[in-house]
Amino acid sequence: MRILLVSSAFSGLTQRFYTELVDAGYIVSVELHSGDMAQLQEGVDLFQPDLILCPFLTKRLPKEIYERIKCLIVHPGIKGDCGPSSLDWAIQEGKTEWGVTLLEAAEDMDAGDVWASKNFPLRNTTKSNSFYRDVTQAAVDCLWQALSFFDAPHFKPELQDYTRADYKGTTRPSMKQQDRAINWKKHKTDEILRRIHAADGSPGVLDNIYGLPVFLFNAHKEHTLRGNPGDIIATANHAICRATVDGAVWIGHLKAQLTDGAKGIKLPATFVLKNVMPKTTSATSPLKNLFSKAIKVIDIDYTQPGRQLPCQEVWYEQDDNIAYLNFHFHNGAMSTEQCRLLLSVYQHVATLPVKAIVLLGGDASFSNGIHLNHIEAADSSADESWLNINAIDDLIYQIITTVDKVTIAALAGSAGAGGAMMPLAADKVFTRDGVIFNAHYKNMGELYGSEYWTYLLPKRVGQDMALALTEQRLPISAKKAWQIKLIDKVLDKRHDIFIAQVKLWVKTLVNDNVALQKFLTAKANTRCDDEAIKAVANYRKAELTKMYENFYGDNRYHQARQRFVYKVCEKCTPGKLAIHRDQPSLFRKAEASG
């Protein structure tokens, strides 16, 4: 069966659909729908799919396509819900239950017959987090429900019927900035959080700080600080704390609204505000003088366990003889400063009387490697790229050379580029079912990559598979990663059960002293043997030689990074995804074998 994925971008949900279908043996190809109807029609004609699935679509499908071929569209809303801002409205209005509906394409938006639906509790979190965790899993459940009925002779999709009790949705307009606007003198903390959460990822909530129009992202509730509503009352970890009528919120990231038509970049809040900060000649911290004496500049003591502030990105927790290292970096990207911070906390944790260190990234993204937004905003993008890659290499080297403790990477969220190589430095890699790996670099302007991947990746999967993963540039599922021995275990798809399973495995190992010492002895011997064959420093030196050429001698990386940072849409689908365009022989072979 040939399935064509038509999507506005090869996004997380589209990648999840892609990996699920490929793993199941379907012949899958992708067409990115940028609005060029002729190009889309050409792609459909070339592939001749039995079914078209649209996981993420911001453009209409032509009637000529959906009248000829069955087209099913993922709508992130409960039954009866219609409109392009479904999840935004649900979060902002404080709904406690939401869902996903798989609809047949129709002339009226979101009005087609229902093939499947799945509801879920709507957590108090950001839109992007909810989309990754809840919407994506519900959409996958709907996908398999629909495919189980696809060839059933007596199956008929459900006509939308608003007289039914389970049709609780309604038609809502596209959410505008005036719908999202915050009144700092009126809105309470929870209302403000819902508004920022509902716009997180995109488009952000438009606001004004020191006369600068900015979009707000990455908000957290403050529990103790208070001040005049609207005032910035504290800063920490590059986040700003802004008072509300009944409390305060931390805002981690901003994006300036530029007036010349240019696009801004999402960056830590204090980075964006630096040009509107009053000048100071004081020898003390400029940030302390910036606002007023009422502003608190809070320094986090990262050597202390626990999360001291809601905006804190790195912290550890100690459970008897096990340390859990959390790093919740916004969108999974890791800047030079963040890599150095994580390294320092890791080094501190390594001095504690613990037998195991568990690396826990974010629940939506474990890590996506170096921070392209920070690099783009730097005075020298090449220099910042070089600093960033060396900083993440320093961190990974520390993990590789930790021989007196068991190290475990536990991936509840997906991983890409250097962030997919980083967990391989640990002794064991466990992933939640549903995690996606993009273990490659070359999509970013033929970037070679570092993070000791030339040592770590072949060591796990072999040289041939390592070459295939890095050259083919395609996502793989957690199950596929386990099959090729990239990872050690695939655990439950539910986040809470996944964490419980990780903790049980680690406790079982460290509480068995005989098994633990055997494990650590074998680990130390392997490290010595590997170092004797080829020093790990030599792998890094060879990788960085290639990376230096990428950063300083080749403009393709810089051009690709700019397109990524400024979200420039692909005009045509990359050949690695559109096999009907770029690999016709492979397509015919797959068709014949199918």
C-alpha cells in the first residue's frame, strides 16, 4: 500500500507518522505543500498513492486531489471543533479535556467525515509540549484506527452530527494577537500563563517591554516574588520575572517584532532586551543597575539539589546513591553557555557519593545539539559555532571518561543531530516508545558533525549502519533504533511509566554490588582498550578539522542555518523524502516488493 504524506513541513508529527508507517512496511513518500498547487498535483501523479495522510497542514488541498484519492487530515481538536487555532483556544480557555480528530478532506475546513478520534486530558503546559506529547500520540492512535478500517468493506466513516452528545466542539476563528493580549493590570497569573502557553512555539504573545514590541515565550509561574503589576521584578538564568496582580511569572524567551519587515529571532529574554537597557558606567553588574534597586538579580546555586526557580533549566536530584540530572533547555537547543553549565553540574554530581548518574533531558526534546539561534545572533556566527561545538564536546568527553559510575541516558523526548549523538556517550541508553531520532547532521548545509560521533556511533551500530544513518538523513523510531542496537531499551510510551521503569532498572543494578562491580570493571577495561586502539582525542581532532572547514571555509552551513532560524519554507520536497521524485528506481523496487 502506497501512502503519501502531504504536510506543510517535515515536522515532529509528520516524522512520527513517517517512522510509524515505514516500520510497518508501507511504501511511504512525502510531499511538502508550500502552496504550489501544480507542484503538489505533480507529486501526487508521480507517486499514485492509495491514501494521502496530512499530519500537519496549513494550506488547503485542491479539490481535484481529494475527490480522486482518499485524503485524511489530522485536526488537533475534539469532535465538532473547527478552525485553525484549535489547540490555542483550548489552552487559553482552560479546557481540561481535548482531542484529535482524523477527518476526510472536504470543501469546508474540518467538516469532513470522521475516520477516528481520540480525547486526552489537557495538561497545564505549553502548546508545543502538549502537541508533542498528547496530540502526537492521540494522532498516532487515530492513524492506526483508521488504517485498520481502510480496506474493511462494511466500514463507513462517521458523518459529523452536532446533535450527538460526543460532539462538543464548535467553530472558532483564527486566534489573533488581540485575542492573546495581556492586560498586566487586570489579568491574574494563571490567565497570563494560559495566554503565553497557548502561543508558545508560535506565534508568541505580542507585548511591550521598555518600549520594545516583543513576543513572549517560555513562561513559568513564580511562587513567592511579588511587585507592581507589569513591572520586571527579578532576573535569573537570562529570564525575566514580571509581576502580576496576584503574583508573578517568569518569561524565559522573547522575540523582537521588527518594523522593517525583517524577522526576529527567539532568544533568552535578557539577550533581546540588551539594546533597550539604560547605559551604566558602574563597575557593578549592568543588569543590577538596569532596572532599579527593586530588581532582584537571583543567582542560582547549581550545586544544591532540586529546582530552586521555575525558570531553572539545569538541576539534579539525588535519590540515595543515584543522581538524576535534568536539563530542560527550551526547544532542546544547547548554547555554549548552557553546555558549560551542564558540564559544571555534571562534574559536581560526579563528585557526590553516588553509583549512577541518569541524564534526563526535557520531556519534549532530550537535546537537539548546538544552538542555531544563538549562533545566528552572535557577532561572528563562525566563532560562536566553534565555541558551541567545543563546549558540547567537552560535556560528552566528561561522560565518556566517567568510569567509576554507571551512566544512563533516559530519553523521554526526541533527539536530533549532536543531541542524538550525546546520549551514546552513556553506558546505557533507554528511550520512551514514540521518541524520534535524527542521527545525522548533513541537512544543515552538509555539516560534518562532532560530539565524538565517529567513535560512539560505529561502536554501537557498526560502520556501515553509521554511514547509512548519517548519509540518508532520515528519522528513525525508537523501535528501529533498538533493532539496529543504537539504544539498549524501548520503554513505555507514557512519560510517568517510562520514568518509573528507568528508576527501577537503575536501582536494581546499583543495589546489586556484585553486578555493579562487574559492570564497572568491564566498562573501565573497554575504555582502556578503546583508548589503546585510538585515543578518543584523535576522534575529536579529526571531527573538528571537518567542522572548522564547515564554519570558516564553506558558506553552505551558514545559509542553511539562516533558512532554519528564520523558518524559510522549502520550495520543493527534499529528494530523500520524496522518493517518487528523487529515487524512482527505489520507488519501483519498493512497489514491486510490496
